[in-house]
Amino acid sequence: LLGASSYSLYLEHTIILEMLRTPAEEFFGFMRYDTTLSGVAIAMAACTVIAIIVHLRVELPSLRWLKRRLQPES
């Protein structure tokens, strides 16, 4: 599943990291992924979970839809 969702991870990881940056800098110092190990772990977990969700809820349905639309009728 992680391998299948790797493209989603590639596309969204920078967006997720930027979304984590502001709360980490202002409120939750332990979430700073540039200075703490806990922040790295939280960032990796968040990016991985969201990539799997995007893969299952966006990428796979889009691919099924495209296959149905582009496949020649027999």
C-alpha cells in the first residue's frame, strides 16, 4: 500500500510540511521537524497517512474513471 501511494506522497509531502510549519513554530515546539526528532516522526506519519488517503480516495477512483472512459467498447 505504501509503495502504491508513493506517487501521492511525492505530490503532497511539501504541502503537508508547510501546513505543519506554522502550528509547530507558534504553538507546538515538539512538532518542529527541522529541529526535533519527534517533529520528524510526526511529519513522516502525517505525510504517509495523508498520502494513503489521497491514493485510496482520489488516485484510484480517478484511474478507474479514466479506464472506463478511454477503454474501447467491445
